[in-house]
Amino acid sequence: MHRGPILLIVLYILAACAPQQATPPADTEVTTEVTETGALTSTPTPTLAQRSTLPPTWTPGSPPTETPSGDAASASDQTPEPTIVPPTIPEACNTFEPDMERTPRTYVPGQDVTVYWSAVEGAGFYYIALTDETATVVFEDYTEDTSYTFPAEQFEAGKLYGWQAHPINALGIQMCLERGAELFPEF
């Protein structure tokens, strides 16, 4: 009796009992070979119809574009400049400014100072800050009004101060750029 046919039958039975591997993708060919020791091996080989990859300039959120081939590819190797979209400022901010008719330009040490600004439609409240001559915030608070009274103890004689305010909407987002003015010491 020949051992060749029996060996092939045993190999096919062993191959059927071997743990199953995941099915390779549809665009892959599987080559099965019998080694010198009689073991079966299978090798997945990608076919020519592979899925295309994304171009190196693709960013999440933008649709991928096909990468041109040949001379067209060398013309598009340059990285495109990003598009900068400026923030949109609400129209209500066009009239947001300090009320300089009611706000003093000077302060007297030992006295409270009240500053005023125009209302902004849609503002839930306003952030207010007092800065020293190095532009460091020395006092800050929030108010629902369009005026704020800084306490007298915040002012030292002979120093220059500044104040600034900005509106904040109901979501807690700053609506407009800060506006304010200087407060000079009164001698």
C-alpha cells in the first residue's frame, strides 16, 4: 500500500480540525501550501484591487479627495494654506462702550469709584475688572447691572488704574471685546 494517499487524507483531516482563522478581506487571495513536514500553511496575498488610502493632507471633518497620479500628483504636492475664519461679533456689540459722560476719569483715595457702560442685548451679566499700572488684574467681579462701584480700599494714592468690562451671555460665553478706561489719581 502506498503511504502518499493516506498521508494526504490525514493532512486534510488535520486541516479541517485546525482552529479556524478569520476570513480574509474580499480583495485578498489565500494561497495554501503543504510544507516538507506535511503541515498546511495558508498565506493571504493582497490582490491588485486594494482599497485606496487617504491622502496625507486629509483632515478629519473634510471629505477625502482622490490623489492624482503622474504629472498631476507633482503639481498638487504643495500643502494648501488653511482657511482662517474670523469670529463673528454680534451686532449688539457695535454699541458696547464705556459711558464716559457718567464715568469719572479720576479717583480720590479713600472713596468708592463707580464706572458705567452701555447695555448689550442678550447679555446675562457682565465681567468687570480693575487693573493696576502693570495691567495686572487686582480686583474682578460679575454684575447684572451696567455699572459697578469699586470699593475704596482697592485704590492706593498716586497709582494709575484701569477698568474693563465685557458682556457674557446666558451660556457663559463672552459676547464682545472688553471695553474700559483709565482712572487717574486726583491730587
